[in-house]
Amino acid sequence: MNRRELLFLLSTLGGLGPKALAQVLENPARLYDLPPYGDATLLYFSDLHAQAFPHYYMEPPNLIAPKPLMGRPGYLTGEAILRAYGVGRGTPLAYLLSYLDFVELAKAFGPVGGMAHLTALIRQQRAQVEAEGGKALVLDGGDTWTNSGLSLLTQGEAIVDWQNLTQVDHMVSHWEWTLGRQRVEELFKRFKGEHLSYNVVDELFGDPLYPAYRIHPLGRYALAVVGATYPYVKVSHPEEFTEGLSFALDERRLQEAVDQARAEGADAVVLLSHNGLQLDAALAERVKGIDLILSGHTHDLTPSPWRVGKTWIVAGSTAGKALMRVDLKLFRGGIANLRLRILPVLAQHLPRASDVEAFLEKALAPYRQNLFEPLAVSESLLYKRDTLYSTWDELVGRAVKALYPEVELVFSPGVRWGTTVLPGQAITRDHLYTYLGFTYPELYLFWLRGEQIRNILEDIASNVFTPDPFYQQGGDVSRAYGIRYVLDPDAPTGQRIREIEVGGKPLDPNRRYLAASYGGRLQRVGEAKAGYEPRPIYQVVEEYLKAEGRVKVLAQPNVRVMGRNYRVPEVGS
């Protein structure tokens, strides 16, 4: 990290005087030495997706918003997000926030995240706060246990053990439930912190199954942390994982939890949420008495708090890229003020927790050779996150078509997780598990009529581009390889998809097409291909990669977007 980069990173962490500045430039570790502030400190991360080791993660080139939501936090990317927060291009914070210059910045700043580094940073911050007589809470915003090789191979156990070593105080949940109800309940018993949720209830009787909140005394004041589970678990995942449970969004129940916490002595209320940024903003306007929302699920990062009504909102990034430190100054009615600092987890510039490192080595030992075996070399940038398209999804489409040439279109789920592979980097099984490590990974082949394909695309667009956050129930748009179409996100429901082509020919509404999909329930809409036995998608892609040896996937989106400036990363071409 050069002097210019250090200076900018310093500016993102809070102003220091000339003497302190000189000391920081001699020792970059001092960038994380923050002066005490307020009455409580929250150390918050979200959407780790079980990323145990340093890796690369590029932010999306496009976050297409419904017109009424354009320009809001959560829909800013590229130059727009840098302008909105006053971030200089080519700086460490730009590396965390934007896809711009990603390959160059990745080479300059190195990989992000890693559990040993994140734990070391959490411990350093907590010790710093406690040395000043304060109290720090470590809060996990959910989507922590799943979607990596280590998670998949240990059924989440290694990740829970890491949480315990890190001393996480509270967590909420979403993808955790794809391990299955029985396994999740086993792991909650193993977890030494506390899972909070106002909205996980018994489906039959409506009885809450977990504490809705916990109150923490803080000297003169008390702070309540309320937990919110992702409310659409049963929509986004097969129902068999969560039989007997309901996760429904319930404003009345949430309001009751907030009111009860205050009645029991809480001066301030923090909602630890996995609702997503837009839904949290809508709840901030409708639920009274929430002072701060720590927002997860949508993988957003807010360099400064977003004020909605009387509520602050802070979003906690993803993949272990950053630790959010939120210092709170309290009064009897709530939060008087707060200080937010993004603490980048730049693995090359942070120490590692030796006990976590030793734990990971032991947990990894049976799988190391298998997980990190090179399968092929990527000659281009492989990224996942984008509203409509990614080179990772195109690679998977190629793999399916290569092994099953009779398939005409391949649907990939619009999940937000998955790490990035740089040009020239080897692709390993761990990369595949990080992107394709579903607990329901089967690739299905099935027949769909043209009219069904159109309706599927319209339903997806309706979900993603509705301006009402209460009806945004999924991730990004599901990808469809082998198909081209025009998207008008501002058109009325049912009229957003136009000019559909399959295999270069206009979609025939009456013709049957052979489709493939994985990581969802789309196959239930069609007619299964006779004689085909589903197999895990990561095995399909592995077979393809080994056969190819080297792969090159240039960004060539198959969707034309009306009324928006759609971008691709300026690399690999």
C-alpha cells in the first residue's frame, strides 16, 4: 500500500492529527486504531457465505433499479457509488465498493477476507473498546454457514466453530436453513452465541421458536438487539428444508418486539436484519421505535449511514470484505449520534488469529488436496454478481451445453454469492463450491413450451423490478444461457420481456424446448426428460473444465436493457 492509498484509507477511517498521521504512515496497522466514541460499539459483518480463506470479490457492474428507486443506496455501482460517497478512484475503498479497475486493484491490494484475518480484526477492535471501559457486541447478519467448500463438506459445523472462536454474540439467518431444519437446530445448539428472530415461528400454532431480542446493559443505558430472519425462506428454497416453520414478514409482531424491549428498559433498539436494504428502508418508515437497522441479505455496503425517517441504516457488505464498526452515543430516548467506520479486511495488510488459522488447517486437512486441486486456468475474469448476467453463469451454460448438446437453454439462479477469479488464475473445486455449493445442487433437464419460458421470464422480472420492496422476494435476475431478449424494467407487469430468441430464432410459444436448471425449483414447471438422472452441477462443470484445461469467457450479455446504461467490466477483451 503506497502513501496515497494510505492517506485515502485514513480519511475513510476518521481524521487524525499530523503527529498521528506520521505514525500511521510508518505503521499501517494504526489505520485500525480508532479513538473511543460513545457508549457502545457494534462490530458487524453480514453475508460471509462461509468464506474461510482470502479471496477476490468484485462488486456488480450493474444494479438495475425500478425507476422509483433509482439513485438510492443499494442501487449504486461503478462511478455512481464512488461519487455518492466521495470516494476516489483507485483507492482501497474504491476496491471494496466498485467494479472499476478491479483487476488492477486486486493485484495492488491483494485478496480480501479470510476468517483468521476477520477474527484478528474483531478481537483487536473489541480489546480496544474494552480497554477504554466500553462494551463491544459482535453481530452476524446471517448467510454465514453455507456456500463454500468447507461449509458444504462439514455441513456448516466448521463455520459455527469459527463463530464460537470469534465470540459472535448474536446472529440472524437465511441460507443457513438450506442445511435442513434438523441440522440447523443442531448447529444452533452448538453455537455459543444467540440466534435472534422475531419471525421464525411454529407454522401451525404461531409460537415463536427463538428469542426476538436481547437487552444489553451499558452503564447508564441499555441497548436491545432485535433479530429478523429473511421472511421469504419458503419462497426462495425448497419447502422440505423448513417443514413446520413460518418466516413471514409480520409488521405487527416486529412492532410488538420493539415495544416490549423498550418497556423492559431498552433506551435504544437495533434491528439485526436479513431483510435486504430496500425492505429495511420500507420498515424504517412503518415500524416505530427502531433507532438503527444493521441490514444484510442484499450484499450492499454503506460507507455512511442512510437516514430513513428517525432510523439509521447501515449495510454490512459481503464475503468478509469489511468489518463495520458502529459506535453509538446513547440517550434515554434512543441513539443521539453514531460513528460508522468501514474496516477493510485486506488480507495482506492484517494479522491472522493464530488459533483460528490452526483450527482451519485442522478442519481443512481431510479436504485440502481435493478442494484446491487446479481444474483449469481462466484466461479471463470470472465474476458472479450483476443484476442480469455474469461470466460465471455463462461458463456454467457452456459446460452444460458441452455435456448435453441437446439442451437449448440453461437457467442459472440469480444468487448474489460467489467469488471472483482473476485472469490467469487457476479454477479449483473450492471456486466451484463457492459458486455452486448448494445443498440441492442437482442439474435437471426438462421440457418447457415457449409460452412457459416467456411467463417464467416475466415472473422473474416482476419480482426483481417491482418498486414495492415488500414484493421483492428474490436475488438478481435468473440467468438464461442460449436465449436472448430485451428487458424494459419500466414497463407494466407482464410486459417487461420482449423479442425473445432461442438459438438465434424467435421464441415459438407452442414449441417444446429442452431446458436445464439447478439450484431452484424451476424443473417443477416442466416435463422431466425421460431417462435422464440428475447430477450435481459442480460435477458437470468440473468435467467440462478438466476437458478444456483453459477457458476464456468474455463478458457478452445476452439481455438488452431499455432505458438504462448497461455496463460490462473493461477487462479481458
